[in-house]
Amino acid sequence: MTRRGRLLAVAAAVLTTAVAQPLPVWPVEPSDGELATLWIGPVRRRGIDALAPDLTPHWYARYSVAGLEVEVFMFDAPFDRAQTWPVSSLCAERPLRARDGLWYYASRRGWSMIVSAADDALVCRFVDRFVTRYEFFVGVDGRLGSVPPFPAILNDPSR
């Protein structure tokens, strides 16, 4: 067999193997050590349904976390309506305010976010990992104002 023939045979074997693998179906189950996977976003939106009436512009993303959905609403500044929410004692890693299944985090760098999650137990780990990775990417990229660098995958350091 010629060199070209061998290369074509290897390429065909690789393609056959890749095609035979099933595609993941949402919600994606995390692999070992993976906490969350970005599913949608970030996309620019206005308003948060759970806070109606509200037309505040923000960046929106949806993550798959252990088979559950977590929504992130990111603001370029502190979100005034959440400043009065009660401080939660659930999370030791980050100071969060909570109300009606929504969790608010305000960064010292001026941005803030609201997280909506079906399972409160995931919120603390998710917010801590998200903030850590987001601030790393902002430090590397340095561009706030363009599309924010939401992490595609959040790994769980406790595993």
C-alpha cells in the first residue's frame, strides 16, 4: 500500500470512529471533575422574567450542571434591585444575596450577576467556580464591554 493509501485508510478509520460516537443530548451529564457546561450564550438581552417589570440590559447564559439548568444574568454594574435582598448564609465562598430562587453576586470589580438554579446546593459551587474562571479570563482578555468571556466548562476542584 502506498503512503497516500495508508493516510486515506487512517483518515477513513478516524472518521468512521468519530461518526459512530453518539452526540450528547441536553442536559449534558458532566464528566469526572466537571461541574458545568455552557449550553447557551452569552447573548445580549433585556429584562429578567422573574423580576418583571424589568428591562435592564444584561448578558445571558445557560449552563448544564449535573443534569440541571442554571441561568446566569450578567450586568456591567451592580444591579440596584438586588442590593436590598437578604444576605444568604448558605455559601461560605462568596457573599450572596438571595430571593425567590435567585442568587445575586456583586463583584468588587464593578460587575454583578444573578444566578437562577433549580437546586440550591449547586449554587455555591457554581458561583464560586464561575467567578474564579470569569475573573481569570477578564484578566487575560482585559476587554469588558465586548462579549464577556464566560467560561465554557467549569471544573469542580473538590474532585
